Amino acid sequence: MALKRVKLEDLPPLTDAQRARIREIAAMPDEDIDYSDIPELDEAWFAKAVLWTPPSKKQLTLRLDEDIIAFFKESGKGYQTRMNAALRAYVDAMKKGEA
């Protein structure tokens, strides 16, 4: 299932009750926050953890079809990142022999 990017300006305005709840949460002291549903990151977790750094980016000039650019720009800010993600998915699938 594809996720649809929602623009902030497309969201309905907050109600007075929602604004009041946000103020209430923002005023809450850290010690009153319930973390009981979050698993603790213990030594076993860190023993299995892997440090991952994303590949570095390189700037280049690229000619693309106008409709391709328009498609990605329609979803708003970050369209170049989404284009990179689409290319990354294709490359990863090709490496696995899926495409």
C-alpha cells in the first residue's frame, strides 16, 4: 500500500479541544510520561544493533521527461528525495533479481 503525502495546509484546522490537549501535553513534566509500552534498549539489543549510514549523495545534472518531474513535484517538498527512493527501490530489486 502506497502512502499518500498530506500537506499541512490540506489538514482541517485544530479544534479548541485539540489545542487544549496539546497545551496540556506540552506542560506535562517528563517524569509523568508513561514509557511502559516502549521496550528497554538493553545490552542484548545493542549487541545485535548494526550501525548504518546512508550512501553519500552526488550532485549531477539529469534530463528527465517533464511528466516524470511533474508527477513527483505534485506531492510537494522533498520530491527529489522521493525520486531517489524510487531509483533506490529499482536498483535494490535489480540486484536481487526481482525486476
